[in-house]
Amino acid sequence: MKGVVERISILAVSALLCAAFMGVPPVYGAKPINIGVIGFQSPPPGQSIFDAAALAVDQINAKGGINGRPVKLFAYDDHGKSADAVEAFQRAVYSDHVVAVVGVWISEVALALEPWAARLHVPFIVTGGASTKISALVHDNYNSYKYIFQLTLNSDQMARSIADFLKEDVADKLGYKRAFIASENFDWTKSLDAGYMKYLPKAGIQVVGHIRFAPDTNDYTPIFSTIEKAHPDIVVTGWAHVGVKPTVQWHEQQVPVLLAGVNAQAATSAFWAATSGATEGVISQSEASDAPITPKTIPFVKVFEQKFKISPAYCGYNTYDAVYMLKKAIEAAHSTKSDALVKALEKMSYTGTQGHIEFHGKKSQFTHSIKYGPDFVTGIQAQWQNGKLVTIWPKRAATGTLVVPHFVAQKRSAK
Amino acid sequence: MQLFWEILVNGFIVSSIYALGAMGFSLIFGTAGILNLAHGAYLVLAAIVAWFFISYFKLPLPAGLAIGILASVLFSYLLFFLLVNPIDKSKRIPEEEKAIFVLTATLLWSIIIEGMLDYVFGSTPVVIPPFVSGSMHVFEISVTYNMIILAMISLLIIGLLWFAINRTRPGKMLLAASMSRTGVAIMGIELKRVYLLLWGIYGILAGISGVLLAAFLGASARAAPELTGMAFSIVVLGGLGSITGSFFASYIIGYLGTLTAYLISPSYTPLPAFFVLVVILLLRPQGLFGRF
């Protein structure tokens, strides 16, 4: 009798264990491939980097990993500080033995990590920082800095994308041809502003003023007052660290100018709540959006929103593509060795969520930065309309058309 | 001429909101002798909690603001019961070192609140919806109704505070406690009741100024140290503990910041306040109005 009870108990426990493990993903015997992700977790664009990397890794593992090996993601919050990022990079390489690092939202932080990627020979794909200095360092020191790639439109390319949009949809159609540049004072906006100065006149838009302000500015009344005195039609922005305050004050004070350019925080769904709806009418550039840019874009956005209850920021698209490109590079190289990965990434031609991605070669001034253009990545322009982000440019991906905010239209017609 | 009116009107609005922001800080120092380094954290706490309830639970504006102010009152009492009172009653801390212990405790309390807000709500600033929309033209410039209302509410609250302290019995109790704790005890007034009243008023004042500031300039956890610094500069300039001094000092600091923003660069707006703080500490440590 005792033996029967024992056997029934063993069977019951075994059945329970089997039931418990029914839904568990495949167990890999192979050694995992470690990938690091570094970013500034607190602001929504920074969080997007971590979420997108986690999503890509989950999907890759669910489909059998890379060459039969699972991928293990190591995440490090740099708190927006270079010192924390350098410490994280060292920990990732020395302790967690990552084969590559992706991420970093702030250009200054990416620039601080570049010498470490070069020194430790670890591929580092920047998916947030947009400064042109990032690729300039690779161009000027190719042999030692070849491990660094910039999978985001750099500031010069962003300025070009915005000028292309303003020419097609604003200057030609609405006749708005006077622009005032207003940018936060960070490294990435130096090349952005230089790009605006170069590309806006070529697009037939006159630059009537230029202001750079500290990112901790609270009251934007004097800035908008200065801007209004120059009578521009458009304020072309370079905002990533700031966003909520100037947007709200533009709306509150009903400044009669179109707000367009880079307003990185405005490109996530969280911005509507943060500004209490004051972002209505704001136009912002991003790498991609919930639009048919490639067959991968909309499915990615849907899964991302379902999982994280927020839309991806520009660097979310970039990071997601970066992890998949690393997968493809490892498969192509049949290796996780850094030099082999660099060669595979340099040769790669990949259709991601933001377009067709190829990196510039070592002769280009933007070495290892992605190529810009209709056949590659152009970025998109999205506008807040009735609480939703609507893609208005480029035409092939547009889900709506530009709407001039009512107070801009009213005040302009009154004039 | 337009520039003159812009500086005059915007400076007045900004200064009035700053004045309310500094009142609580001044009151708590004047009465309890506590330099509350968590002051800025209270302002952003009230603002972010109010914003959260308005944005996510779709509560009407007044209800959301009331919850934000309640959060400030709750944390105000938490600070009193968890840190200030135990330190004050402690027999292991020498009397002469208690002030520095309380100062350190408020600094740590501030870091805790900031960290908590940063973790839960992120570092992106949030803005409370305007009380009214639209703008008007006065003296050649455009001013939003919201800014005018914010300034008016600030001045009204300051007026009520002045009346409560100088013309009501509980207010006189606070005034007496600021002059001599022993005297108050001899008069048969329980000191604990005075402190309960004080921290309650402080929580309300900090809460109201927090939500008003967030309806104008926005609020984020990372703005807390700057707000504490601004209140500190105003209170030192006016004279530590002097409510009248703080009121006038707010206008000096507010107009200095506005002049800097319009005539030099908006990036340097807070600098004059801190420069004035250093000069006052060196030349007139008792401030412009001394202590009430």
C-alpha cells in the first residue's frame, strides 16, 4: 500500500512538473551570445532603447537564437552620465563578456564610449546619439575606431530630412518661407544647426534668426518673444532633452508660427499626456513611425505598443534594427569575433523598420553612419493631430497631410 | 517700449509665483528654525501627483489639484513624524547638533522623494493643463489669461497667509512660537499642536505653489534642487524667517531673472539669484528685512 501511494505521488509530481514546463521556451544547451545595451532609462526615448533591445532579443530567442545559440541581453542604465556609461561598458566587456554593445541616447556619452570600444575592440552600435562627431572620429581614426557604427540619422542628415520636408510640404504648398532656428545647447545640435543653415536656404527657406538655449531653461516667454520679433513662419527646432516646457508655452502663448524640426520627445505617445494635449499641431522628425515605411515597421510598432503600452521613440526603431543586424552579422561571419563582425556589418545591406540600411564606407565623411536617401533611410515627419501622431512625410509612407494649427492660421490670416 | 512692458509684466507674474513658492520655506524656518532642503521636492511632488490624477484618471482640474496638495500635506507630516520630531526628541543627539541633523535629514528626504518620483514618473517634465485658455493684449504685449490668474492666486494666498498669521489666534500662536518656544509653553500652549498646525500649513503652501508653478513652467523631479535653491536665495535675501522680506525679495530675484532673460540670454536666468545670495551672505547676512 505504501509503495502504491509513493508511486502515485511520484506520478502526480511528475505530471505537475510537465504541466508547469509546457509553456516554457526551448532550453538551449549552447553557450549564450551576450549583447550589452547601455542607455538613459529615465526619459521615454532612453527607455525605448531598452525596450526595443529586449523585444528583439525575445523574438530572436523564440525563433531559435543565433546559429542555435541563445542571446542574453545585459542592460545598463548610464543615468545620462558619461562616467556611468564608461563603467557600464567596462563591466559589459570584462565581467559579462558581451560580443557587442548597442544603445546610448546622448551624443556626449557615445563620444566618451568610443575610445573604449576602440581600445577593447568591441563593436558598438550607437542608436541614439546623433552628433556628426561620432562618425567623424571613425573617419579620422579608422584603424582603431572601426568598431563604432552609428545606426541613427546623424544631425546633418536630420537637417537635410527636415529641409526636404519643409520645401515639399510647407514652402511650396503653404508659402511659409521664413524660418527661425531654436535649438537646445548640446553637441548634437551644433551639427544640426549647421545643417539647417546649409540645407534650409537650398530649400528656398530664409533663416531669419537663430537661438541656442540652456536645456534647463524654465520660462520660454523671452525666447518666443525674441522669435516673434523676427516674424518667422516656422520655428525649426533641435530639441531632445527639452520638449514639454517649450511646446506647452508655444501652445499657451499661441505663438503664431509652425513648430517643426526635431522634437524627440514629441515622437512618443507619452508626450500627449505630458503636455496635457498642448502638443496638438507640433511636427517632429523621427527615423520611423506607425506607417508603411517597410514591411517590418508596422508589425514592430504593434508588438512594441502591445508589450510596453507606449509607442517606440526614434531610438527604439534604431535599437531594434541594430540587434537584428548584429544577428545577421554573426550568422554571416559564423563568428562573434569583433573584426569579423565589423567586416560583416560594413558589407551588410539590411531592410529594417526604418528603411534600407547600409553604412557609409571609410572614405565618406560619415564613416559607419547610415546612408540617407529615398533608397535608404529618409526619416519621417509626424504631426500631432487630435491626440494622435500622423505621419505626413514622405509621401510614400504618409498616413495623413499637414494641418496648420488653428491659432497659427488665424493669426496669420489676421495679419 | 515693448521690451520695457514685457519685462515689467512678465517679471511681475514670475515674481508673484516665486513669492508664493518661497513662503512655506520662510514660514518653516521662521517658526521651527528648520532649513527644509526638501522644499523643492514638495513643490514637484504636489505638481506631479496632481498631473498624474488629471492626465491618467481624467479627474477634473480642481480635484486633481486638491489631491496634489494633499500629497504635499501627507509628506509634510511624514517628514515631521518620521524625522524632525524624533531628532528633536532624541537624547542621544547633543542639543547643539540637532539643527545639523535635521538639515541633513531634510536633504536625504529630498533625495528620497526625487528618486521616487524619477523612478515612478520618469524625468520628463510634466505640465498641468491651464486653468483658462486664451490671451489678451496689454501694454503692447500679449499675456495669457492663465499667467494672470496664476499671479492673482499667488498674491491672494500670500494675503491670506499674512492675515492668518497676524490676525488670527492660531496664526499668533505660530508667531509666538517663532519668538520663543519657552514663552509659548509657559502660556500653556502645547508645542506639539503648534507644530502640527505649522507642518499642515507648510504642506498646503508648498502644494499650492507646486501646482501653480507646474501650470506655468512645468515640473520634473530633477527641478527640485533648483527650486530649493531659488526659495533659499529669496529667503536669505529677504531675511531668514521674514515673510515680508521674502515677499519683496521674490520681486527682486524675479525681476533680476527676467532682466537677464530678456537683455542677456534666457539660459542665464537663474544665475543672478545665486550671485545675489553670495553677495548677501557676505555683506548683509541678516538679509534686507532681518527676522520677524
